[in-house]
Amino acid sequence: EYCRENTITLEGSVIRLQGEKCIACGRCVSVCEKLGVNAIDFAYRGINVAVTTPFNISLDESTCIECGLCTTVCPVGAIHEKSSLEIVQEKLSDNSIDKVYIEPESLAALSAFFNTTPEIIAGALITKGFEKVVIWKPTYEIGRERGVIVPMSEAEHRLVAKFYPSLVEKLLDPPRLPSDHSCLITPCLARKLGNPNNFVLTTREAIRLLSALDLDGVHEETPEVLAEAARSGADKAIGPEEVHSILDKISSQLEDLNRVIELRICPGGCLYGGGQPHLEGETRRRLEEQYNNILRMLPHERPPRFSGY
């Protein structure tokens, strides 16, 4: 009589919530509320309490933007990304993928997690079967155009479409990989939505890919750097408070949209995105240090200041 007989499983395009694993701790509900999305909450009472969407609708039907931050805080893996690791391993075994793009935030997180250098991580990826490792920082070209909103992933694109529909006409598409049939390692779970022709792994999936390797026996490789496009002096809104604040002002016509605005919804930016591992203490310090070092390898980039959130 003290065991749940009925559980709720929710499906999304890239996220799954398995109710039988959920301990109703509320961490996912809290982070979703912090983002101003409120796609999930508690339902029912007593032993039947569950985390779910309104009327148990699918995640895609709800206000969920599939940013994946809920997956970073779940202590039991009840809510997690739909993994592409198996298919990537299959494609590597039959040589269908030859190049892997990796975002700086993912390269920094892998280096911090394994307590090694970006060159060893690049060597490990080549050992797993990739022929070339390329650092890719999502960019866009605006030219002289003004009065546009740039979502840095499908999560920000969905946020604007669902909560600020009057601004959709000012919304550009998120950055895309420059080539098809390659693999991407990303800190952003939502990038799985925006690259249907590519094989996309989150940093967490890449950790599982490399975990079986003995990194002490891996040779260093210097990753290539993909040259960036100009940012056109865009103003960056980072974190839910800044993003909602600027979108509220523009949608209510308290401010004119006469500039380029770049949206990053994750608190602290992409370095702490929905596809990243949960790092704390010394490992988190290494993450930020490695990220600064990697950014110095990229043209036109300045290391950020970390304030902690």
C-alpha cells in the first residue's frame, strides 16, 4: 500500500521523463521555474505524487523548450536526454563519420572531467575513430541588418515562439553546423533538435564514449579551429533574467528593437548548458580555467568573467 502502482512517463523530441525512477525531489521543477518556462510541476498527493506536465501532455505539447537543464540536476537519471551514442558508435565502426566538431564548452568540460588537456581529449576522439577534430563555436552572419533576435540554440528559438509570439518575425534561425554527416559534441542538449542531418552528442554522452579509454596511453593531437564569422556587435542576453527582461521590454514596446540581440537562456551561459556534466568544487574551477585557455585559441574571443550563479 506504500508503493506507487501507476507512474507517468513523458516523451519529448530529445528528453524523456521516466516516472518509475522519479523520487519527486523537485529539482527539475525548480530549474524549470527559474527559467520562466514552468513546463512541469507536481501533481496528485501522498504516495501518488508525480512530476508531470499539465494533464500529462507530452513535453512537446507543453511549454517545454527542451533546453535540458532539468537533466543536469536530476540525481537519479529519471529525466534524461534521448541518447545518440549507440548510433554514433555504429557509424564510427563502418566509417560513415570522419569528422567531429566540438564546441569549446564541451572540450573544456571533457578536459576538466578527465583532468587532462584538450590535446589529449582530441587524441582520444581520434583513437575512437574520428579522423579530424575541429573546435566549432556557433556563429552567425548579420551584415548590416539590425532589429533581429538571434537564438543561440533551438531552446531560445522555442522560448520566443511559445512565450513571445509577436517577436517571431524578428527571430533568426539558430546557428547550424557548416557541414552534414559529421558528428557534433555540444554542451547544449537542444542542439539535437536543430541538426537533424548530423549526429549530435552531449558532453555527457561524450564522457561515456571516452570512459573506456586509458587516456594515459593516448597521444596528443592539436584540434583544428573553424574560423568564425563576424558577430556584428550583437548585445548578449545571458541567463533567464536577462533574456526575459529584454524580451518583455521589446514585446511590450518599452524598448525599440534597433540592434542585434543574442539570446542564451542557460544560467551562466553555454558553459553550464543542458548537455554538460554536473561539476563542482575543484573540477568546476578546472572547467573555467580550461575554457579560458581554449578561447585563447579562437580568433576574436575574449575569456569571460565568471561570477558564479
